[in-house]
Amino acid sequence: MADSHRTLLQFDRRSLLKGIAGCVLAPAVLRPGPARAQYRKFPFSLGIASGDPAPDGFVIWTRLAPEPLAADGGMGSDAAEVTWEVAADQNMLRVIRSGTATARVESAHSVHVEIGGLEPGKDYFYRFRTGTADSVVGRSRTLPAPEAAVSELRFASAGCQRWQDGYYTAWRRIAEEQFDFVFHYGDYIYEGATTKPERQGRGLLRAMPGDFGECVTLADYRLRYSLYKTDRDLQAAHASCAFLPSFDDHEVAGDWSADAQVRQSLKTPFLPRRAAAFQAWYEHMPLRAANMPRGPDILAYRSFKFGNLAEVAVLDTRQYRSYPVCKHFDNCAASHAPDQTMMGPAQEQWLTDTFGTSQRTWQVLAQQVNFAQLDWRSFPNHHGRGPELRMDSWDGASAGRERVLQILRQTQSRNPVVLTGDLHRAIALEISSDPKDPSGPCMAVEFLATSISSGGNGRLVTKNADAIARDNPHIKWLSSERGYTRHVVKPKTWQADYRAVASITKRDAPVVTRQSLVVEAGKPGLVRA
Ligand SMILES: [Fe+2]
């Protein structure tokens, strides 16, 4: 593979020289860089993306991979020039910014361009070119000016997209909605090995092209992202709007906490593995250079201001959390110890500072694992007679949760909303201000998005629904269907539409709004619309 590719590139240099001789006559919409190359296969096989918007711009991303499932993406070790354009119109006629970036082997031939100099609160379009290949055109949107009066914000929260569990129809439907942005709560990839039945093609909801081991090395993680990103529905979602990416556990290792691997399926040192996982995550997400990992560390918490309407704080609940102190489902005293934390002191201080200076209507905690207390004793496959709490969530650090509620009180956050994923269920909950009574006075709400595909086809009614409701009166909606949550945010109301796709084992299923819940500004609590 590598040798034949080198030959291809050598050939390309010769054709490039020929091309230069005749290039005066060749009009080019995009001005190609010096290392112009021909590709035998389409180099934008992993799509394009934009993300992390600011009032004056956003990041645009691509990764060159003419052979997406080859270890080197089919690129060999040479650098390649990529030209980019940002335009005011979808036909790319009114180009406002353009430039050249270099895709290098050190970052798997990914390209991250931080676009600036744009106007706030506006749609823009972008594309890339390398050699003679053009990418598709993507749409993105700058943030409104920090003090602008914003009348509406529409976005999706989504995540958990295990490849072999089903098609990404929910991503296709998200693409069709042309959202202002998407919050990805994590589990973009699953790091695990293909199981024996999966290798034998049994029980697969969609084919897994090949035999995949558990991700440990940078090459492993890169290949996993390559596989997932070949999906056209996912590519369409990325091209449709900016993403705010975050990671949960499966971008690294199941249930990892801080510098602990937790599930000791492999006896490998964890920090080099975490470094490899973060590097691959960065390489495949539209992130800024400020969020580039340094060895095993990455700065992934950050905040976005949507005019006077909302502040969205994207949290990192993995890197700084306490070690798990109890069984996976438990209600042990250690989980209530005062020093248990999900965010760590520096991130808690950052949240205090962020919300302390924000006078916006809605304060949003965009994060990974369920925040409100959740008693699992009556869920299927649980046999608990007493409360069963999931220690991988905020229930494993109740003091850390109470400190966040204290930050919301102290910063006089008017309308806090928590966004979550992880449980492969659509759940809407009221968050109590009383740590001893989860069904006590509501001070915030939580919208938990179901999975895109993880868990396979779901169902509308969860088994034991009545008992679950009795154990958890603060649950206002629960379903195990696949899909995403659509949020429509206005100055007086926040509406969450639980969007469900009928099937993920057949392509192209339709989407329906299964349930809508509304919060009125100034009145904490959930009302069915
Ligand atoms: Fe998941």
C-alpha cells in the first residue's frame, strides 16, 4: 500500500510540473497550493465539518483519506496542500475568506482552520479542495454578538453512535433540520473490540467491515474514527451546521475516570492510551488549537454565548472526576463523601466565573452523564429492593452535584438547563434543590438525549414504566427509542422535542416528535406541550 502510494505521489509531482507549464490557461476557482496532487480515489471520504463558533467565525475541518480504512488513510507520509473558501452563499459565488492549509502525517492529514473576520449571527458556507478534488459545501453559522437580542435558537443534542448497532438515520434527520448547531455529548466512537458473533456476522444490525480489536494505540483510534466517519448520514449532519463536540467514556475506554482505566479488560498503561485517544479525537473534530491535547491532557471545557438568550457551558466530566468508589450500581456512603467530584476544583471555579458574569436568560450545562438522582431499582435487569444509583453518573459524586447547584444559586442563574446523554434512553427530569429528596422543589431541568444507534432498535414504553415512575416521580418523560432531542429556545420558553426514528436496522426511516416538553422562563419545571 505505502509503496504504490509513493509511486502515485511521484507520478503526481511529474504531472504537477506539466500542469504548471500550462496553468496560465487554466482558470481555477480555488487557488491550489504548491503540493498539488492527483488522487486515485476521492480524498474527502471522511467528509467535512465545522464547529466551536465565535461571533466572528468558526473552525472548519477535514481529513484527507482516499483510502479511509487503510492505516495511513492512503496518504503515505507526505504533506498535502488543502485550499479552503468561505462564502456568503451556498453556490460559493461570494467568497469572503480563502486560504491554504497543510495536511500533515503527524495529524493524520487532518486540517483545522480557524476562520475569523466574519459577521455575527449569520450563515456561511465553506468547502475544501486538494488536487482537483472538491469537497462538498458545508454550512455553518457564527454566534450572535454577545449582547444581541436573540429571539430563537434551534439546536440538537445527540450522541452514542455504536456503528454495528444500526444506521445513523437520526443524523440524516438532524441534517435536514438545518440547526444553528449540534451539541454532541459523546460516545462518538466505541473503543471496544468486535465480539465473536459480530466477527461471524451474527446479531449484527449493520455490517462491521473487518475485525476490530480494542483501541489502544493512536493507529487503532484513528481507524475507528475513519470507519465511523465514512457514514454518509453522519457526514451530512456535520456539513449541515456547526458542532460543539465533547467526549464521554467510549472515546477513550469504557467508564474511565481521571487517570484510571476502571474496566481492566486490558493490562496496558492508561495515560499513553488516553493520550492516543485524545489525539485521535482532536484530529477528527472541528476544534480550535487551544483544545489541542498535550500528551494525556486536553482542555475540553469551554463556553458559548448566544447573545442575551443563552450561555452554553460544555463540561468535561471525565478528566477530573473522582475515582469510582462503589460498585457500578450502588448506594454506598463513599459516593456521598464531600470531596467526591465530577468536574474538579479548577473547572468548578471556571463555571462560577462563567455564569457569574453571564446575565443571559438560559444557563446551559452541556455535559455527558445523568445529573439528577436516578433510582434504577425497577429498571429491567435490576433487582434492587433499596435505591440503586449509577455510580458512573453524578450519583457517584453527590457532593459535586450539590456544589454545582450552589454555583447556580450563587451566580443567580435564572433558568438552568442540563443536557445529557449516555443512558441510551430519552429522559426528561426535574432537578430538585433538596439533595435529600429528588422529587423536592424543582430548581433546574435535565434533558437526556437518547442514542443515535447504541443499543439497537428501541421501544416507546420502557418495561416496568409504572414502577420506575413511582421510584422517580421527577421523571417527566421516558422512552427507549433511538433519535435525538431538538431544542427550540426563546426568551420566554424552552421547548424540547423528543425526536424518534422508527427503525435503525432499515435505512431511511422517518422521524416523529414523540413528546414535547416546555419550560417557562422564571418557572422551573417541565410541562408537556
Ligand atoms: Fe453510549
